[in-house]
Amino acid sequence: MTTHAPLTIRRATPADAAAYTRIMGHPEVLPNLMQVPYMVEERMKAGLIEQQALGKTDLFLVAERPDAHGEPQVVGTCGMHPVGAHLRRRHVMMLGISVAPEAQGQGVGRALMQALVDYADRWAQVLRLELQVYADNHRAIALYESMGFRHEGRHVGYALRDGQYVDSLSMARLHPNPPVWPPQGA
């Protein structure tokens, strides 16, 4: 069994734009995302700067571990975003995740998902987390199911991927123990 250096999960900064672009634009990662080729690092950097504005509820995280020289290397990224400005959907956020090919199957995706779920449940007043996943991305689907996400529907011909229309699944997770006031038992 191969042992990997421990992961650190932290909030992304504008300096992480290159890592986001590298991972999300990788030819083994890109086909499973709703991104298009030729990502622009400056655009990602602008998004990471914007998320720091007062009142923004987006959360961008990175997973990093030391490389062969002991320098921190970003090996995974994720984001949690409001579904829109609708008053009646403020309790809902959507998420996305990407893991560098060399770090897949090593718990990076699980660590990022756990951080998102913990943040949603304990700090962000999120009742419902939503995501879209391509129907043939079995590894991601298994991860999401293990984190409490349930299938809610299938979208036929949802997106164009490498010249072919592909289906996606809608999945969601409801807060397992939503906070109440006064606290139960008080």
C-alpha cells in the first residue's frame, strides 16, 4: 500500500489560479467538468478575487500536499456556490470538484467533499447541496453517494462533451440535522 503525504485543505486565494487552471484544464479531468478547453488563468484569478468580496457566500477550497521537494502542491480544487439570487432558494448551494490525475484514488476528493459538507452543515446555513455529475462518471457518483447525496433525476443529452451529447444526473444532499432554536434538549 502506497502512503501519501498528508493533505491540507485551505481556502483558495488568487495565487491558486494557476493550479485551478492546470487541474481543471487537464485532458483527463476536463471531460468530467462543465468547463471548456483553453481555460484562461486570468479569468480564474478574477473569480478568486471576487469571492473575497464582503457578502460573497461562494467558497473555493484547495487540497495540497508536499511535492518531492517538500513544496506545497495543489492536487485538488472545489467550490460551493449559491444557486442564484432568488430569495426562496438562499438555503441551497451547488458544488463542483476536480482532482489532479496523479492524485485521484488517494482520498483527495473525499477530503474536499468532507470539507464542503462540514462547512455547509456547521457554518453556512445550507439546508440543501446540489450537484450535476455525468452519468458515466461512476467514481464520482460513488463518492457523492457515500457522502449522503441522492439521485433526483437524469437529464438526457445534458451537455456536449468532446462532440457527443451526454446525460447527467442531478444529485442532492439535505442537511442531516438542521439547526433549530431553541436547541433541542435546552
